[in-house]
Amino acid sequence: MVPCITDSKLAQFKGMLDSASKVAVLGHTHPDGDAIGSTTALCVCLRDLLGKAPYVIYPDTPADNLLFIPDAGIPCIFADKSPAEALSAIEGSDTVILLDCRSFSRTEQLGDPCRKASARKILIDHHLDPQEDEFDLVFSTPDISSASELLYWILTGIFGRNLPEKAREAILTGMTTDTNNFANSVFPSTMKMASELIADGTDRDKILNLIYNCYRENRIRLMGYMQCSEMKILPEGVAYMVLTKEIQEKFGYREGETEGLVNVPLSIGTVRMSILATEKDGLFRVSVRSKKGTSAQNLAVQFFRGGGHENAAGGKILIGEDVPSPADVPTYIENSVKTFFAL
């Protein structure tokens, strides 16, 4: 069903797992639901189905609203809080598995230690242009909803559908967040996977409640403020919002509380692309979403030092390099959009 998954690759992967003694599973910086869901699911299967004792490492601490995903029995190391422990864990591993990003560069400060490690290295990803030379085994295709879904087909190819309940929940959670609840990047295989997971007893209602109905009041007020007071719509049919530190402080913003905000302007008929820029530590993180026929990925690559999928991409704007100050970010976005659509 998934071209990048072959019997020979599955056999190689299973052999590498069987012979592993110390396994480190990594996700990308600013881990989202897909990164956390896929890493959690893999670790649970390694523990419950193969008797391994894996640990998961993230470059930084996930948003509060996603902390329900990890399994309490799987050690989680956050490199921003425990950098020495993270480095020691990587150096002491004989197998390193990276999920939901195309290269170790997306693990920020952990990238070089991972490349230099003597461990065998495995990639499971769904983004364009995987850096295959960094790995001993690669499962990668952009023609799938999420890393969580890709992992599902790998795991069921090895173990069948008898996956642990927590692994099934984590996979369905990762796919749901990465597709914005089936709103984008959905393939026939995605629907088949979701159907199988639900048929096997996974509680989708529970997952939806945890993802979408457990936010703080501040989040709702911030989302309303951004749409009413900060959203600008350009003649090119592009909406953008800039979430400055000042606004973050006003609403007591916590990481992850604008999840889904960048998608909202796309509900406007005349808007074909939406951009959200969020200020953090000398830069602005940029999220780009677009309707079919307009490339969010190309805009992110050309103007925001990023990349991603055709209709869902990300990047950054560096203060002092791309713009002189935070106040110049709106102008930078507007000029980027004008140049992009003039090409």
C-alpha cells in the first residue's frame, strides 16, 4: 500500500530492532502532535512487543496541551532542560531512530551528536527530500498523511494489527493533529488506517476531547483577539497574523496555544494562503497554510528559511538578519508575498 515499505525493508528494520540493546527515539524541535504521537507509539511497541527499554528525546519541551500523549512508562528527555542527559543518552545508544523530520538538522543542538554517534540510524518521515546519507535505513514518502500513519503501516507490517492500546491512541492522535482533523493531507490509506484503529477499539472521541476541548480560557481569548485585531488580508489573497511577545504577555500565552489558528483564515473564500508569525527568542517562527493550487512550501523555502508540504509548511524570520527589528516583520511578510506572487 505504501511504496517505501517493502518486505526487505521490514525484515531489515525488525532485525535491527531485535539486535538493539539501547534505543534512542528522537523527534524534531518544537515537537508537535505527530512527532510526539509517532515517537510514543514506537517506544510503546519496542517495550511491550519486543521487551526493549527505549527512551525518547526531544530538543525542547512540548506544549502543555500535548503532554497527554507520552506514555508514563517511557523515559522522556527534554534537551532544553537536561542537555547533558540527552547527549549521554545519544552517545550510549546503539540504535537511533528519528521520526517526523527529514534530517538530524531538525533536532537543532542534537543534530551533530546524532550524526557523529556510532549507533545505527533509522529515519521514518513524510517530508520531501530526506537526507538519506545520514541514515542506514530510510522509510520516507510525502504521499501519506503523517509520520504516525507511516509508522502504523510499518508496525502492522511487522506485528500485525495487535498493537498496544497506548500505541494505537498515540498514532491516531498524531495523524489527527497533522491533518487538522482530516482537513488536509488525507489519502485513502489515511482513512483505512483510521478505520482499522477505531475497529480495533481506539477511542477517537476521547482523543478529540483531549486535543480540542482541554484548553485554557486564555487560549480562546487570544485566538479571538488575533482574528479580530491582528489579521491582515493582502490583495494577493493572503491573510497573515503576527503574534508578538507583547501580545503573548497580554494573554499569558503558553507554547502550543495557537494550534490551528493559522488554518482559520482559509475559511474565507477569497483567502488562498494564511501565515502566522510567532515571536520567540530572537526570531519569529512562521507557519504557512494554503489551499490547493497555491504552494505554502515554495513560499516557506524562498522567503522563510523553511519548507514542508505543498499546502502546509513552516520556517522562520531572524531578527538582525532578515529584519532589523520585530516591528519590521509585517513589512517583511508583505514584501515576501508580493514578490512571491509576482514571480
